[in-house]
Amino acid sequence: MKQRFIKYICLSILGEMAISFYILADTFFIAQGIGDHGLTALNLAIPVFNLIYGIGLMLGI
């Protein structure tokens, strides 16, 4: 039971790290390609993405 719980915790942490790296890479490429306006749009879209992601997790669990 404890090993299964630790497995789920580790997978959850890895998933959140993957999303964070995705956002970091996305921010870098948008900053290089589009500039300030792209970063502004990205910073407005990320909270919406997090809200949708959180609702999906709540419904999934």
C-alpha cells in the first residue's frame, strides 16, 4: 500500500515538472519569435490553462 502511494506521488511530481518545463520552453520560444506581445498573451493564457487543468484533475479524480 505504501509503495503504491509513493509511486503515485512520484508520477504526479514528474507530471507537474514536465508541465513546468513545457511552459518554460514555450516561454523561451515565444519570447524569441514574437517578443513582448507574445509573452503578454502567454502570461494571460497560462492561468486559464491551469484552471482548465485543475478542473480536469478534479473531475478525473
